[in-house]
Amino acid sequence: MRRKLDGLLFPRSVAVVGASATPGKVGHALFTNVLSFPGPVYAVNPKYRELLGRPCVPSISELPEPVDLAVIVIPAEAVTDALRQCGEKGIKNVVVISAGFKECGVEGAKREQELVRVAEEYDLNVLGPNVLGLISTKVGLNATFAPRGALPGQIAFLSQSGAFCTSVLDWAWKEKLGFSHFVSLGNKAVLNECDFLLAFAEDPETRVIVAYLEGIQDGPRFMAIAREVTREKPIVVLKAGRAEAGARAVSSHTGTMAGSDHAYDAAFRQCGVIRARTVEELFDFAYVLSRQPLPKGRRIGIVTNAGGAGVMAADAAEWEGLTVARLRDETLQALAQKVPEEAAIYNPVDVVGHATLEQYQAALELVLADPGVDLGVALSAPHPILRFVDLARVASQAQQRSGKPVAVSFMAGELGEEAEEILRRAGIPSFFDPARAVRALATLAKYAEIRQRPVFNLQELPGKRERVQKILAEARHKGRVRLGLEAADLLASYGIPFARGGVAKTAEEAKRIAQEINGPVAVKILSPELTHKTEVGGVRLGVPPEEVDRVAWELLTNVKGRFPEAIIDGVYVQEMLPPGREVILGMVRDPTFGPLLMFGLGGIYVEVLRDVAFAVAPLSRAEAEELVELIRGKKLLYGARGQPPVYVSGLVDLIVRVGQFAVENPDILELDLNPILCYPERVVAVDVRLTVAEEGT
Amino acid sequence: MRRKLDGLLFPRSVAVVGASATPGKVGHALFTNVLSFPGPVYAVNPKYRELLGRPCVPSISELPEPVDLAVIVIPAEAVTDALRQCGEKGIKNVVVISAGFKECGVEGAKREQELVRVAEEYDLNVLGPNVLGLISTKVGLNATFAPRGALPGQIAFLSQSGAFCTSVLDWAWKEKLGFSHFVSLGNKAVLNECDFLLAFAEDPETRVIVAYLEGIQDGPRFMAIAREVTREKPIVVLKAGRAEAGARAVSSHTGTMAGSDHAYDAAFRQCGVIRARTVEELFDFAYVLSRQPLPKGRRIGIVTNAGGAGVMAADAAEWEGLTVARLRDETLQALAQKVPEEAAIYNPVDVVGHATLEQYQAALELVLADPGVDLGVALSAPHPILRFVDLARVASQAQQRSGKPVAVSFMAGELGEEAEEILRRAGIPSFFDPARAVRALATLAKYAEIRQRPVFNLQELPGKRERVQKILAEARHKGRVRLGLEAADLLASYGIPFARGGVAKTAEEAKRIAQEINGPVAVKILSPELTHKTEVGGVRLGVPPEEVDRVAWELLTNVKGRFPEAIIDGVYVQEMLPPGREVILGMVRDPTFGPLLMFGLGGIYVEVLRDVAFAVAPLSRAEAEELVELIRGKKLLYGARGQPPVYVSGLVDLIVRVGQFAVENPDILELDLNPILCYPERVVAVDVRLTVAEEGT
């Protein structure tokens, strides 16, 4: 069965619309690259009948066949028309190289809208516009205008920046790094990263998907796809543009803390995407993931003939989150027999400088054979006797025999060059810096854990969406966009535990509510203007039921007297809760991913220590558990300093429910549950502030 | 004037003791390398009369002159004797290549002691034993047995690992990185890193000192020297062995938190040593510091013709602590006139892909000329028109004209190679990864700040050392190695503010102390066994003066009844203090650097959040201020959440005094002042625990 993008990624025939005979022109560079394609290649250009030995027709309609792929490299004004001709001709896959669209002001944006319309009309797969092109090494197609092609390999590469594509191609050529597919995404008018993730997931040539992205077009779709794909294949992303683009207008606590980079970090973490910080990391990770097997755990074995290198590798293991493996007694005994007397047989195993090749090999094989070792690194310095080519063979044999991942650091310059080819054939990553080799291995361990994570399982909980929407509509109708405790009911209707209480407009109502609560209560003024209730003297705590009417009357009168302009909706009468561990859960809307939750311990932990963590909703229980685990002060929840642990399972449930509440009510723009009190046997929200969109959903 | 190590680092004549004619022998490899030395070279070996064209004598005593430098490469057993002969001959500088000393068991250690004795007897400068050798490019000396020499340059390199030396030489050759001196430190029996820091500091050929160290021999001397040297020249250190070598037996709070790596981090920070984490960082930092000028600040200007590269550089600037400079209006206006219309003129300045060389050059020069820009990075992707060699010239001209530091990232492989030579000549660091270029620039900014830091100024405060020592001696005499509140006086005698109070052995004494305090007091049981006073019911708070005798009597009786085995020294009667912000200051003895202070906010901030910072004592006021600044929760001291700021200046004074107390009383092994209460107008320690060495100083 042919899949949606097969014609684009594995075409059997290609036409270049705008191919040129003039060197220096993009249409010439492109056509020259396409010429190496083994299938039929046509040029479309009214100027020629033949071009560089290939047939050339004056227009798309005159092509002898509806080619699998058309590549358009003509002025922007003419692109839409050419696209329509493709549609008419029955050509389904089009790469639009031409620039002059959304990236070029209002005129360009209109042109791009038109392009999208035609693509939809004819159901075309359009890559671009404004791209370098695409390469598929499997079918021998280089449909880019880059000066370099790509070597075959198992890495599928996506880039939002065309310039970065040329950089990577040139650099990869020098490094002999190969690709299955190489795609310049450009303006993503029709096809975007999601479409290619799906296609690469099914492509047997691709073992790793690597992307340079400056933004994601459809956050929820990206997450849904990536969650699935990363169970089968690793996705490594360099997301550029971490720096915040200035302040936004925010009214919630969460809003002042959450940036779009938090959303990307959370989304990538939740769906198992590995985030690279730099270009170096991007390709180090891609290479090792494409060529080495996955380890069973994080325990590293280190073999060296130079002490310093072993120490550096052990240091790197620690800060990359690997464990320096403890070798079992059998391994230690065998090592002691095989290596020189002065050798250090405890991991890191240092066979010392005068060890022979056989001794080095024995040590490496013994260490990798130890069931307590999950991955290995082989280190060496230049040596008067041992040759790096021999060490390279030893490393690749040991890797194959053990089936465990191996990286090497032969800390050398030219002396190590000959060995590089051997290591490359064996797929063993090799770096001068031992720390870099260890970091690459750590990525394998990370991805192995990503594959093993629980399947994303969304709990569907009963939530009274209609009721919430009705109340929000009423508030909006009254011009109320900020709600306080009067919104407690909304949350309760989603099963989110909230301190018992109710709104009272009069002293008598207050008394009735207090009688129902049947215990001391807190009486809090309700006013959209007076959000800092305590500071304005609008809160009374521990009021006995019999005094509630008096206290409510006093509060209403006093506050009214002090703030005659303020709208006062009454008081909120709430059960008094004993002191407990305070946490905060907030939500803002991220433009890319939607509801972004923030969790933290309240007060100074949030404001001063910034000890908070983020997750995109909806989220599974496992993801909510992870969210709680991510804060530095989590021990305070699990029972530190003689305190009993709080009811974490209830907290996790609350987080999942707030996530669902946020997803189902997108007109709630921001939300703070602060504080939520956590006790050993229950958790309960005590206060809420939320902001409603002025327009309904 | 000749300085101490001139004969070693700039010899005029050299003898190789143990030079050999047999290829494959270390004595042959070494002598072959030494042959390129332009001055007189002699071999010492009874087997030959001449060796590879140079005169050879049978023994050191028969050398025709007392050479400046003897290099010894003979079996370990014969080394001490050869050293003695050098001494007799008047040879002052000796490199001992031979291994078989401290690194080889008990026998070797004895041999090394003997070597040190002879070196002291004849006042010899001995490098080694167990070294690769040394290189001085200025005088053309390669006295190593490495297969590669070193190119001339301005980096002086020290390494504790000989294998790492061979690695660096081979790699540096490929990278064309040059050195002024290259020294393998080996066992550091006589000369160690400190001696070379001093020598390199005065060497006009050396601009940067770089070291790979696994340990430091004399921490306080290292700090004293490095504090001075880093004011003139940068020192970059890769200190390997970060991982902790198992748990130590500790009894203090601070002891459970402080590791030797904290001591290294603190010491390096305090004396301005830049710490590299990896080999890559070590040489990236060394290169940029040796070739680029220092910036005035942290504001970076970014010029690119490829958008993605600019975004990556801006991201890297943020996480490296640089600021993306805000260009002034004049610059923006000039840019607008010089670059293509589509260009982005706000920093990062993206001249876009079709900019000409002139446009790129104009942008780079304008950005660097902006007084709000301190350093610049020039970025490019492979380009159909612009050649990297031209961009390299443009970058180096712009650097020279502006006098500001510049790094480049031409994101290319082979296409960029030709440009590398131009950049190398200009000393401009060049990396594929823009993040790496920015990181190198950030190091320049960091070092510029190190040079500008306040001069180390040690406040000498009056401290009653004799009194403290007398009390400690008494405690030791009684077999008491752990002291509690009874040690409050010791601290007070160094001017460390302590809550008023005193030891009472009887109820009457307790009453008398309380009357002096004249207000409510705390009464606390004093027992070396019962360190958790509160848990055993041994603390009564807020006791009115008139009830103190009764309470003291009760405490003594009750505790005695419950813990009949415990030694009870009486009670401590202490003024009651109002609640305040609690901090902890502790001290442990680091084996390398001595007294290591730990500072943090008390309680969960230390135990759960591990929000603590370290400094080596003695420390200046400026360093104590920095220590307070280093904790994440520092805002809680400077007045967060509506609280007034605490008396930070008093806290700083207390820290300085505790540092002096620890330095002057080295038999105090561990110390916890916990809590110290901080108020707006004063700080005061409330409790203390300290451990005394069983042997006095």
C-alpha cells in the first residue's frame, strides 16, 4: 500500500518546473542535482526543448506523464498557477522552492493563502514554499539546490531553516554522516513537521528522526503523533528560540512564571522527544541512536589505558546521570588474571599504559560481559605500542559480541584518524573528549527509558462542562472576567476537591451556610476588585457558627466603608481547615500547546526559589505523577523531617482533573488554585482565581 | 635577573641521562626529540662515545659543563644516585622521566622519599618523577618522549597525567594550537603546580595558563598564588575526579553536605580560576583567552546571514549569562541604510541570505562600533555567492578595527576549511556550532570580571586564640570531643555574636544567670550524649526569671531519670529571642584546602532543597558577601514577600569571623552554628555544635 507521502519521499519520476541552463541560477543548481536521479527526469521551461540531456517541455500540462513529484523553482507570482496545473495534470506531490510568500510581508502572505487554497482544492502534498528542497537517499533523489548532497544513512532530518540545511549538508559530508531523508520545511504552508514524523515513523530506512524547529504549528497534533512515534523511533529536536520575546500581560501567578519554553520543555518531555540544546548535541545524539543498540539500564563500564581519561569519563557519567557500574566478583577475578599487575581492576578499569592489545581486549570484553554493565566506553591515549586501528577493531568486536552499546574516546588527533573509518563502519561513536562519548551513551539510556514508559492513558472523568460553560457565560455577560472563590463550584463539578463553603449575599445566608458546615468557618469578602482579601481586612478565620452572621455583617459593612467604589458580591463562608502542606497548581494557555499547568509548593517556594514544574494538559496519571516528582522540594510531600507523607495519590488525581477541566473549558484563560492544602489522608483546594475570555468558545 | 625556574623552562644546554641508540626505547625517543634543541646537547650513557651525532659521556660527572638542564631516563633504582651526581656537578634543574616511584607501591614510595631528600640536599629543581617531560617552544626544546612536538603559542599547559599530555600534543598538532610551555607534572615530588603558576605568571610568552589536575598538593599555597596570578593572567583548570570517593565519617550537618568537589569549586571561584568541565571547554577557553582582547561587559552583538544561526546564538547567549545587546538608534538607522530591505536590524542582525559581502561587512562593523556592544559573533551558512574566506577577512578586520573580541561560526564543513587559516592567523575562534562560539566569548567576559574583582583583603580581627585553645585542651583532657552550647563562649571570644547565656550546674546558678539576662529565658539541658535536646524533653522556652530555678531543677531531674547513663553537665540558660530568619553556617576540614565553610538558610532549605554554598576560609568580606549571594533563596534575606531585609552586613561580618576562628583553631574539625537568627538590625547565633581533634595542634 502506498502511504500519503510515498510519492513525495520515494518518487519514481520527477519534473523540475523552472529548470535552467544558466549556471548560478537556482533552477540550474537544482536541476543539476536532480539529474543523478535514476528514474525519469523532465524539465519544464518554455525556453528549451531539451536541457542537460533531458527532455524539456514548455508547460506542466505537456509533461508526457503525471510525474510522482514536481519541483517548482519559478518566480513567486507564477507558483499558484503552476500548482493548479499540477493538480489538473494529476501530479500529487509538489516541492515549492520559490521564496516570496509569508516571509515577505502582506503581499507574500496573501500569495501563500492562495497557494494553500489550490493545494486543498486538488488535495496536493505541498512541501514549502521557501525551501532548500528535499533529499531521499534510498531512491537517489537530491531535489535541493545545495552544493552538497547527502550520503545514505538512517537519520531522517527535518529543518525549518533552509540555511541550516546547507550547513548540515556540508558538515555531514565532511563527517561522513548519512541520511535517509533530508527535508527543508520552509513556510510549512501545507505539510508540516507532523506529516513527516508520521511518514518517517513508517519508513524502514529511518532509525532516528532529527529536527531543527523554530516553532511547532499544531501543538496538540504534534504531541499526539510524537507520543506514538517515540515508542518506536527516537525523535531528537533542536528547538531554537528559547529566549523569551518580552513580557506578556498576565494576571495570574502562574502567568508570571510560565514561558513558552517551559511549554516546549514540558511537551517534549511528556511525549518522549529528546531535546538537544546545541547542534553538536543534535548530531551526537542522532548518530549514536542510529547506530548503537539500546542498553538495559544506566550502568556504565569504563576501560582505559590512561588513568586521566578514565577519571574524566567517570566524572561525565555522574553528571549525565549514569552509574559507574560495580563489577561482580567473577569479573574482578578474571580481570586480575588478564591485565598487568599495576592495573586498576575496579571500574574504571585502567589496564595502564604498557598493557598489550590482548590485555586491553580481554579487559573490555570482560567488562562488557558483566551482567551489571549496560553500556561501555573504551578509552585510550596515543601509545608507543598499541595502534588505534587495532583498538578500534577490538572495540567494534567487543560491541558486537556483547550486543551492548559502546562508544570510544581515543584521545588523539592525526594518530587516530585511520581508526575513524573502522569505527564508522561499526557505527561506534568516537570523540576526542571522553565526556562527549559518555554523553552520547547517556542519550541511549535515556531513550531506552522513554520506550519503556507507560502507554499514554487518558482517564476520562465525569465533568459537568455544560454547567461550567453556563456559569462562565453569565459571568461574561455581567462583564466579569476575573472570578474568585465564587468559582469554587465550577471546580467541584469536575470532582476537584474544594473546601466546603458557599456564597452568601447577606448575614442570614452566611449563618445558614455556616450551620450546614457545622463547625468554625472562615468568612472571606467576595469582590472582583479586592483580590488580596487578607490585605484589605476582608478575611476572618475560625469564626464559630453562632457568630457568623455578626462577622459577615461587619465584614460587609467595614469593607464597603473603606472601599466605597468596589463591587462587593457578598462573603464566602468556608470550612476552617487545619494547617497542612501548601501547594499551588496553576494553568495558562500556551499559544502552541494550549493548557500549560504549573505545579509547585506554595509561597516562597514558588516566588523566591522558583521551584516549579510544568506539564501540558490533558495529562495521564503517570504524567501527573512525574510533574510532582519534578520539583526540587518534593521530599516535603513524601514525608521529610519527621512529617508524615501527604496524600500524593489524591494530589495526582486533582492534577489530572484540573487538566481535564482546562482542556474542556478553553475559555478559561488562566487559573490559580492557591493554596491547595495537602494532608496525609486528603488534599483540598482552598482558594481559586481564574480569568475568563471575553468571548465564549 | 634569572628566576628560580628559568634554567628549567629556558635552558641554554641540555644533557639526556640514559639517552639510547635503540629505536623503541624511551631514551631514544626522548633524545631524538631533544636533538632539535639549538644549544649544546649531551648524551650520558656508558655504552657510547657519541650518539646521533652528539657527544656522549659515560657519567654525569664527566659532562664538559654543568648543563642548565638534565633529563633522566634510566631505571628507577639508579635515579637517586644520578640526581646526587647532578647536585655534585652543579646541575640545578632535572627532569626525571623514569617511572617506578610513588605510583608503584611501598618500595616506590620509599624511593621517592629518597629522591626528595637528595633534591633538598642539593636544592635541585626536580620535575617528576614519572613524567612525559617538558617542552619550551621559545628555546626550541622538546624534552619529552611523545611522538609529537608542540607548535609555538601563548598557552602554558600543565598536566598531572602523562597520557593526557600525549593526547593533547597529538590533537593540538591537528588543530594547529600552539603552546609556550608544555609540562607533564607526574608525581610532583618536588615541583608542583604552584611553582609553575608562579613561573608562567612572569613569562612574557604566556598569556593563558591551562592545567589538567587530579589533585592539588598544597591548597592554601595554591589559593594564595592563584589569587595573585589571575589578576594578570587567566588560569583555566580541568579538575578531574569530581565524583565522591565514598562516604566519610562525619558528625556535623555540614559534614554530610560538603564534598571535596565543593571545596575545589569554592577555592577556584574565590581565587578567580576558571573551571572547565570537559577537555573541549578547556581548550576552547584557553584559545579564546590567549588570542582575543577582553570585553568591557557582557553585551553581545550577533550578525548573521542565516536566521537560524542567529536564533541559536541568542539562545546560547542567554544560558551563558550574556545579554543580547540593545543597539542604539544611530546604529539601527545606519544599519537600515546599509543592509537589504528584508534584513532584521534589531540584534540579532540578520542581513539575510542574499546580502553582499559589503552589506555583511557594514553590518558587522556597525554592530561592533556600537558602544552598547562589548563582544560580537559573526555567523554564516554556506552561500552561493559569499565565500567563507572573504567573510573570514571581514571578521578579522572588524575585530581589529573595533578592538572588541569576536568569534565566528561559519556553519560549514569542507567549504569552510580554507577560511580557517585566515581566522587562525587573526586569532579568531571558529566553531561549527554557534553555541560553542558564544560559550567561548562568555569566558572572556567572565575573565574580564575576574580581573576587576576587589583585591583580596583579609580583615585581621582580634581573636582570643589562647583562651580557645585552653578550653579545647581541657575538653580533650576530659575526653570530650563534641561540644555544644558550652562552646558559645569560644565563638563570642572571636566577636561572633551569640545569644546571651551561660552554663549552670545547679538551679541556683541558673537563676543567677537568668537574673543577669533580665527577661524570659530558654533553659536547655547540656549533655554530650543528648544532642537532640528538644526530642528528649531537654528544652524549656520562654521561662520567666522567677521560675528558672524550678524549671532548671525539673529538667535536670527528669532527664537524669529518663537517661540515667547520660553525662549531664548542667543546663544552659539563654536569652529568649524573637522569631527571625534562620540561617546555618558550618565548617568542615577539607584535606586539600582546610576550613571549608557552608552557608545556607536553615531547616528544609538545607536538608530538602540543598540550597547551600561553600567557601574556603580565610575569606575576605567580599568573598563572604559572595557566599551569601550564592544561595538560591537569598531573596529571603534581602526582604522578600513584604518582610524587611535582614542585617546582611552583620551576617557577612559573622561569616568572616567564623572563617578566622576556623583558621586559627585547626583542631576544631567540624562546626555547626545552627540556627543563626537574622533580624533587620542584628544577627545572633543561638546554638553550636563542634567537634575537636583528639590530638591538639
